[in-house]
Amino acid sequence: MPDKSITKVNSAYAPKGSLGQKYLASGIHISIRLWEREQPAEAKPQTARDYETVGLVLEGKAELHIEGQLVLLEKGDSWVVPKGSRHTYKILETFTAVEATSPPAEVHGRDE
């Protein structure tokens, strides 16, 4: 009997979160999401999430303000936001990035 546990998510039809993110594939311990063509804007209020995030910039520029540090994120850069770290992003140029979160950000209202 073939394995039926594989999940495929087409980003064109992926569910969208309240912050603009698209939720892609999700497992029990990790999930990925897509921030697609986010427009330049002022930084949102700082937050601290109960999940770890790693990301990769596909297009554009943003500033990551995290625990008193400023990190410039550009195409090809990757980053980590540890669980519980106070942070915010400021989009400088139209920005597309993919992030993995562990545990999955979309479960139990973690992204609200």
C-alpha cells in the first residue's frame, strides 16, 4: 500500500493568515509559510512568539529588529528568530520570503 502521508500545497491556493502570510506545508513539528510581495511600510509593533523561525529572503530588503540588534535582510540571506525573542520587521523594498516555524505557527492561535 503506498504512503498517503505526503502533503502537497500549491501556494496559489494556500490559506492566508491575518498578517498576510500564506500557510504552505505543515507537519507535526514544523511548517512553512510564504510572505509574498510584501510592500514597504513602517515596522509593526514588536512581538515575541512561542515558536522558532528560520527564513530565507527570495526578493527585496527588510530590517529585522531583534533584541536590540538591527539585521539587514537582502535576497539570498537567511535568519533565525529564537522562540520568545522580541522582534519586528520593517519592509524596505517589495519583499518575498519563505519561513519555517517550529512548532507550526498556524496552530493554536500562535500567529495572532
